[in-house]
Amino acid sequence: MADFEEKRYSIDPGKGKKMDGCPYSNFEDGHDVQDYIIPPKGYVFSGFRFDPDASNQIYDGKLYALYTKEPFNIRLKSNLWKFLLAFIIIAIVGLIILLALSVFKKSTNPNETPKEPKTEIKAEKPKKSKKSDKKTDKSLIDKKKKKKSEEAPAQKEEVKTETEPKKEEVVEQPQEQPKPAVNDPNVYFKQEFWALIHQRVALMDDYTNLYNEYKTKVSGEEFDYLRFTILKDYATFRDWYDKLKRIPESQLSSINTVNDLSRNINK
């Protein structure tokens, strides 16, 4: 019997998406993973386009998902409720406008007889004598003199207060010091690596993308663990991820070294 070498092809959903846990394909046409592809709205999945991708050291190539537009009758059925809703709204607005116009016409009917204004009859006040007028004039003059004498000192105090300049308080605000920039790729790699671990990312492709991005830039325990343990093969990855899920979330968030991670994985 001839030796059979298993092939592995990574999946790229293109405009669409792929379900969580979508594995790599063992076939060049990708028929074993087509159920994991979610096409974008208004499109239908039509197959894969094969790309050898010789630079990738983990997979034997990449499969790009292809889509075609849905037929017109299917799109019409899916959007029928939108047309019905718009028609109902237009009908309701039209009824409201008609009711408002009918009410306005009734209020401006020219056949209505105008109401006559009511006339009020005011009673004449009795005239006062000249002597009483002179007495009231004197009392008014005396009251005005008293008010002027009381208002004079108050006005002087107001002028004094207005002329005094106001002192403005100047508060010095501390200036923020700029943070130093970090240009070490090892720092960025470790941050992204532990973010994938703490978030329990279930897709092998995310770890592969991280490896491809930093494979010529970084080195260290995290990079070796990613390359030789997590990305050894798909079966090893699934077994490793099942053990990762069993670690409590409170305990996983405090793990920041490869030794602690290996010890909790192998428990």
C-alpha cells in the first residue's frame, strides 16, 4: 500500500465568517469544513479557492471562501416585511394629516356668526374737594423727601463696592509627563500571547497568525511554547485546549509564566 500523507489547509472566510471551533481542512476542495462557513448577508457560499501559500510552514496551503449573490426572489421574500412596515407607517401618517386638515377647516368656517363684544359700564368716582387735594399733596412731598434721605447713603456704599478691583485666583495645574514609548517586539508578543491564553481563544488559526507575525522577530519561553506545544499539530492543540478550559477563570487570569501554565495544564 502506498503511504498516505495527511494534508492540512487553513480556512479564510473572506467576506463572511466561520464558526467557533472551525478546524483546518484535510481536502483541497474543503468539503469537510464547508458547514462551518457563515456567508455575509445577501450572499450564498459557493466553494473554496485554493492557494498553495508556500511560505507557510504549518499548513499545506490556504482555502479562501467564495460567495455568490442570493437570487432575486429569495431577497424579495426576506425583505417583504420591510415594505409592509413602510406602507403601514405611510398610511398612518396620511390619516393623521387628513384628520388635522378636517379639524382646521371646521375651526375656520366662514358661516359662523361673530360674537358681539361685551361692553362694561364703569361707575364714575365722586370728585374730591380742593382742600383734601392740598393735604394729600403735602403728605406725598414729605414721603418723597424721607425716601431720598434714606437712599443717599445706600447709593454711596454701592459706589464704593463697585470701584474696588476683584482679585482673581490663579490655580496652577500640574502638567502630565509623557509616557516612554516601548519599541521591543518581545513586549508586544508577550502581551498578545497572554491575551489569547486569558481569553481562552478556541481557534488554532489565531495562534498560527501570532506565530507567523513574530517568528523572525522574537524568541523566548512563550515563543517556544507556542511553536512546539500549542502548534505541534491539530490533535495536540485540541487536547491542550480541553485542559485549558478546565482551569478556573480566577486562577487563569493570574497565570503569567510558562511554568505556571504548564503546571496547571498537566494537573
